Amino acid sequence: MGKPLVLIVDDEPDMANYIAKVVNEPGKYKVATAHNGIEAFDVIEKNNGLFGLGETLVACVLLDIKMPEMDGLQFLEKLRKEYKEKIGVIIVSAYEDEEKWGKATMGLVAGYLRKPFDDHALLGYLDLFFMNPQA
């Protein structure tokens, strides 16, 4: 079995690239990036196994909340409708709206990491998720 694929969804290219570098560095995970929810669904669909007919190869999404076109909460809602719990989500965001955070965490995500974050904390969240994938 290959390395799990982690999809980073962040509208700031520098931040997306930085997160990708952090996640890729230990060599445990493959990484893909998208800059909004619409692009993220394109990446998920392009990474479906068996010529697009099988399960998605994306195992976990590191998701920003504030993004153009389709924000993180809209993405999360659509992801859960289309893929149920098959893809894990860890929110990585500076956004601190308590009401929206409450909506996002009602059993829909595996964790939340506030920007700016510690690189080791991010990798710890991923390692913990892959040891016990649930949301």
C-alpha cells in the first residue's frame, strides 16, 4: 500500500506551499494542493482509483475556512454529502468565529489547528489521524 494522499486546501498559495512542504518533509505522505473548495473537488475526482470509478485516493484534507468561491464550511458540507466519512478533515485556519467553528466541529472534522501553527503539531495531528481515522 502506498503513502496516504493529503490534500491541502488554502487560498493563499504561499501558505498552501508551506503546509505542503511541512507535510511532505517526513516522507510519510503524498501531497496535493488546491486553492478553494471547487479546485479541491477537482483534485479529489482526479484521484479516484480505477480510472475514476473507484474510491478516492485522498485520505485527509487540511482545510482552511476563509476562501473565495467555495469556503471551507461549504466544502465540508458538500464533502460529507458526497463522500460521507471516507475522507478525513483537519481544519487549519486563523478564522475564529465560534458559531462557524461549532458547525464545523459537530462530528464532521478530526481536528482543528489554529494558524500560525507549530510544524510538529501539524504533523502530530496527521499522525494521530492516520493511527485512528474517524472524521
